[in-house]
Amino acid sequence: MNSEAMELRYLDLKNDICQQIYEGAYQNGEKIASERQLALDYNVSRITVRKALEILEEDGLVAKEARNGTRITLNNYGNDTPLDMIALVAPAKNPFFARFIAEFQKCIWEQDALLLYVEAPELIPLEDCLYRLYNKNIRNAVVWPDDQTLNPEKLHRLRSIGMNLVFFDTDDAISHADCVFLDNEDAVKTLLEHHETSGNASDIKTLFVGWDNWEISNVRKREAAFRRHKPDGQILNAPWRRDRKVAAEALRQASALAKQIPGGLVVCETGEIGQQVAGQLLADGLLKANSPQGISLAVIDDFEGSEHYPVTIYNQDLPKTARKIFRQLQAQVVHGREWTPSCWPVKGNYFTNL
């Protein structure tokens, strides 16, 4: 067997063991088969097996114990990998995320790296999509989970086999990745405080319109922040839809509730909701521009056509967010075993179209 063929054999063996680790065939601390048994199972020489195990040991995935075999070691380290290619993974596109992609692309180009955008298929778990990237030797990924439920065990195993991960717009992955997201507390507080200091009474009636899907981190956090600051405020939860279309019945409900709080404030959880609620309130003649007793509208994240409505907006600072995400990937590469996951809320920018 020539040296090239031998190299492929030990890499194949190493990759197969990594796949078994990711799929959960091995638990942390579990002993793997002996060199002799692995050689028989894979029909390779013990030299090939030894070489594969040496690479796994260098990567911190196994530990050899004198006279006690080799054991799996699942770690939660940063990984020393080149930052020349970064994958951006999301389950779906929407106008907000398209703006983020554009800003992150600029940031990556400035760092002389390439960005690979991957729209994860709806029926494939995000972790499996990330593992496919790992098999293509892409080891740095930024993930926007949207409404996908995360599997902490698989994230741990991805980290162990060599992936660096930063999650955007959520802190649900904090055990195994850095998380960068909008400062939701500041967003809600800023919108409410502006309304209270713009000549209106501090006990003004308020309505919060958001999604009903608490699997999404920002949905939970924004509604919880509103409840803390306005415990007597009303809340309307629109049925979640991935295409972000608010059901007609929910829009009618929002308008009906707004009529009950003349001179009050409606806070919309996202730009997509804000755009549709603004259209409904304007059509029903309820916005402040139509009447002194009209409704004020406040929205988290800008939306297309917002300049045509009397609205206040707390917008994400996407350039700052993109830079922070890249710096956290760098930190995982540089700090390696000293790295620990952390949360990074990023404050946004406030503006008004009143």
C-alpha cells in the first residue's frame, strides 16, 4: 500500500470515529475498542489505527491510559481552526435576516474571509446540517436557529469534534456556543420610556402584540420584558407562522383592542408584525396621525415602508452585531481550551417617524 492510500485509510478511520461520537455511539469516558480490534473491524493495519488515534488524541477527543486502553473525552473547548471560511446557517430567509446577511458579508470580506450561506432544509435538524459542514472541513459556523429547537447534546458533540459556533438572535445555545443577540430588555424599556416622556401620562394604556411561539428566544424575552415594565398591559399573541404573515383575525383583534385604549401605545414585537399592524391601524383610522386620541405605535426592528407610518422604532445595530460575532469566533480560535461560552446582548438604535 502506498503512503497516499495509507493516509486515506487512517483519515477514514478517524472520520468514522468522529461520526460515531457525533451520533452518540460513544459516551464521555467510554472505552473504545483496542487497536487490535479496530484493525480487524476496519481491515487495516495497527499502524493505520495508531495513526488515527494519535490524531484524535491531538484533537483532545480521546485519551490513552496506560494498560487501560483509550477513552472518549468530550470537551467544550474553542478549536484552533483557520478563519478563512465561515458558514452562516439558518432554517429560513426573511427580510430582517437578509439585512443581517448583507452586514455580516461586509464584515467577513474586511477580514479577508469567505462567507458560505446555508439555508438549512426544514426537515433536517440544524445540528445535522452543521455536521455535514464539518465533513466538508468547514469548522466555523454562525447559526440563526429561528424557531428550531436545539439539541444540547449534539451541540456538545459538534464542539468536541472540532467546530466553533456562535449563535445569533438567541441565548438558547449558551452551554456550548457564544450567543450574540439584541438587548431585548433595553429595546422594550426604551420604547416604553420614550412614550412616557413624550407628553403622555406614565400610566398610559398599552398593548403588546407578539407571536405565540415561545420556542423562539426573542419571543420569550421581549414579552417577558414587557410584562416586567407594564404588568397591567394587555398582550395579544398572534399564531406563529414561519412566513411571518399575521393572521387576519389577529390583526382585527389588535385593532379592536387598540380602540379600547384611545391615546394609548401599541408595541409590536418584530418588524414584520409592526408592518402589518401599522397597515391595519392606519386603515381603521386609529393611528396618532389621524386623531389626537389616536394610537401611538412602537416597533422592535425596522420594516419596509416604515417611513410612511407615524411609528417609533428600536432597530438592531447589525454592523456592530456582525463585528461582535466575528470577534467571538476569533476568541474561540485564539483561546482554545481557555475559552468559555458567553452571552453578548447588543444595544440597538432608536429613531422615530413622528
